[in-house]
Amino acid sequence: MITQPSIRNNTVLSNTLRVSRIVSSPLPALVNHPHHRNGNPKKSQWSITTVEEVAVFANALAEGWFGTTAGWGLHPPGSTPLYLGVAVDRAIGLFIARFVVSARHADWHGYPFDHRDSAREGPPAAVLNAWLASRLLTAAKIRKIVRGQRCSL
Amino acid sequence: MQPIKLTIPGRYWDSQVYAGRLYLFGMDGDIRTLDWDAAIGGWEIEPRLKLALVSGFLRSDFLYKGEFVAFFRDGEVKELIESKFEYLATVPLSLDEARMRKVQLGRQDNLFGFPHADCEIYGRNMFVAGPMGIERATCSKRTKLPVSTKIWKRFDASVFAIATSYGTVASAAGSEGLFEIPAFDSAYMDSSDPKPSSRLPCEDCHWAFQSIYGTSSVGDGFLLSYTRANYEEGIKRAFEKALSSIDLFGQTGFSWGVQDKLCLATNGGIEVVKYSPWNKISDHRLERLGTLKAVKNSTKIVAAGSAPFGYVVEYEDALVVYPSAGWPVLISGEPVNWRVFPRSRHYENQLHVVYDDRLEIFSFNHDYFVEQATKVSGIAVYRERMDLTEPFMRSKGRRMSQLSSFDIELA
């Protein structure tokens, strides 16, 4: 079972996305994967800054929007969601971030998640219920996410 | 002809109607079951509107019977029946809380995964699918609660949509492809991981007779074509071939297929192909019927479905019904959920639309007067002949409600 990361100190070091870790703590870090910012034609692309990405990750942690192997976030934290990236086709805006951990390095990285892609990788019921309860997303939007349907904000 | 509309206030996620019962999945995590036969059968309304009310919400098959075709060819009879539906469409119908309590059969915790992506009732069992996989529970009217609290897991992997027929739950799992899961085989869950019937991505699926159509908004839709044969032990399906939407329509677009109609929406129109898998000449199994004019931009399509009364297309902020006769019907607003019941024998004319504060049940009744073999919009209804040697609508020893028991007068 993967230990969920937590943030004790959300300082962002210059030029990196590293979330400061307590030296003695075995906490993983959030790292920046360049292929989600370099126009890689096979990857979704972020449209928010790295600082904003960290904030999305930190908020997802604070809210507990994590399953056993992945976490999901919305931008901006605590407010009506906005788009945070674009899909592989570059035509569809994406508003859910997905964070996954590398088994080898225990580092986390995130990417804009296309909920139409995989039923298996989508947010679990607990996260969807949290978004419903907090009214960050309407029931209609939640239905489209859980059905893998086209969804605009 | 405008649809009849019945409103049920409340906060719901989804709805189902089956065998005289209406199931309401509440946003608070409950399932409320209503005696739908009693709710509509006991509705106080002018006697002259009873036929429209009962046909509209309880027994769509009344007026699809083969014998009525001759009646409807009489212009005066047709006009009389149509006038009843048209008048009822102007009457606001609402099932308020007091009425709901009178016909409530049960209100229980929803033990299925919630929020679910899709659900179907098949063979007196409720199948619910979503991030939790596919779960099943009996709703056979023989359990203490309307939906059994014994939940069986049928499939572990997350799915986007399901469709049931031929003892099988077709399951659309996005990039993982389309799976066919035995609906009732108790040994299934002990077997090894299932392989998908197709690895083509799809987020929705429907049955086209014994074949399955997979809908994809990220790729091309596809038809998994099967043949069927009768054996002593039952009907068996055999995979024949997979056809993409490009094979079927010669172009890309948002496509879907239910029973005898396969559709593809492109800018400006909906192409329709008639599917007749029983045709001995394989080249004649697919027949181009024509193009319907679309009222909205097809690049914004969210989902689509088919019913006898026409095609239902969901756009970002509205549903549009392309009816088998008449002008398209625009239903504004972004719904929480919606569904039609193309496999149903009694509710095939209904469209359920869930909004934040209510469920609206639309009943479309224009299709009784449409020539089924040649219509372009909507799936064909194969009209049964009434068995005049049997009491009207007796089925399996259980006495079905007769026309007269609803005090219906044709005046």
C-alpha cells in the first residue's frame, strides 16, 4: 500500500516543483514531468503554472482526494473549477488533475486528466461524493465525469 | 404532437421504471420505489383522458398492437386519439410528496456504489455500474425490500456504461475497451480476468439485436456484428466481424446504434443506416436511409440514444428529440441524468430527465401513427397481434391489468 504523501511545508524551491520535505520524514515529493509542459503530442498539457499545479496538489492532499494509488485535484483550490490543461487533441479543455506516484522513486507527478479516457483511472466514488457534497461541481458535471462523457465548464 | 410531461419533485441521481415500479435513486443515498401502476392507474383525471394517461405512462404497447393499425387508418379515429394526447400535453401533471407516500413501496439505503455511472434492470435484477465495477441485486417483488440488500459483484473493473440483453451485460470501459459479462452465470466471478470483446475505446454501448454498438467521443464508434442461431440449449451468438463508423457511414462523427438504426451525427445532420442482421444477403444488411437535419452543432454532442419515438441527443446545454414524425423537440437545460427504455415493452415511449430539483417524465405518443417499416427516425416497433383466444394481456398466468380496469372510454 502506498503511503499517502502529506505536506508539512508547502514552500516551492526555485526552478523546481519540489515540495519541501521534513528531512527526517520519508515524505515523497511532487516533481515536474516536462512532457506535460513541452507540447508532447501524446500527452495532455498543463495550462496553469507550476506554482498553481503545486497548489492544486496541496489542496487535494488537504482535502483527502486520494485513492490508494492516485489523487485528483481541481483548480483553483476551494473555488469554482477552471480549466487547468488541454487534452491530447488540444481541442478539449481539462479541469481535473491526476497525481500518481512512481513506484521506483516514491515521487509524485501530476497531469491534466481526460476523464473520457479511462474508467479505471477516474476519481473513485469517495472523491466524486466529496466534490458533490462541496458543490464544487454540479451533479450534471459529476455524471459526465463518471460516464466518461464530454464535459465543459 | 407535443409530449405529455409528468413532474416528480425531489433531488435524484437516476431513475428506472420496470414491471409496474418506478425506482428513484436519491441524491441523499436512498432508493425510493413507487407503485407506478397505482400512481398512474389511480390518477384522478377526466375519463376522456384516461386512455392517453395510461398509454402514455403505463402501457405504451396498448396502441402499438397490430390491430390498431387498421383503426388508425381511419382519419376520424386517428384524429380522436391524437386529440386526447394533445390535450393531455397541456395539463400540468405532478406527483407531489403526498401522492408519492400513498404509492410508496419502500425507501431504503442505496447499497450500490454511488454515484453510479449507469444502471439497467434486466431479468428482474438491477445492475448498477460505475467506478466500483458492476453490481447486481434482485428486484423481483419477492424480496422484503423492493431492491434486495444482497449485492453481488459481477465485474471488478470500472465501467462507463452498460447495456443488457442475451444474458449478457455489455460494458463500455473507455480505453480498456468493451467487455461482455455474463449477467447471471454464478461461476463467472471465479474465472480468470475477462478479456474485452473489443479493445477499441468506447464510453457507451447499446444492443443492435444480437450485435453491440460501441460509442466513442475520442475515436470512431464501432459495431461488433454477431450472428445468432437457435440450438436446443438456447440461442447462441457468434462473433462475425467489427465494423467501424467509417466502414458504416464513410465518415467520422459521433455515432451510436440501437436495434435496427445506426446513427452518425456530423455537422448539420444525422445520417441513419438501417441494420437488418437477419438478411441472408450480407450486402443488404446495412441500408442507408437518409439524413436528418440537426438543430445544433454536432461537435458539442455529449451523448445520444434511440427509442421508438425518435433519437435523443444530448448537447452541452439541452436535449433534442428528433421524433419519428414532426419537428424536433428542444428540452433546454443541462440535465443531471436522462434515459430512455428501448428494450421495454410498456415504457418505450418514455424519456426520463433528472434535473437538480425534479424528475421529468416525458411521454411521446406520436409514433403509434407512423409506418414502422419505413420510418427514418426512431427504432422500429414490431407490432404484435393480439391473441384473441386469450384474455386481454394475460401473461404467464398472472392477470395483467386490462384496458377496462383503468376505466378507459374511447369517447
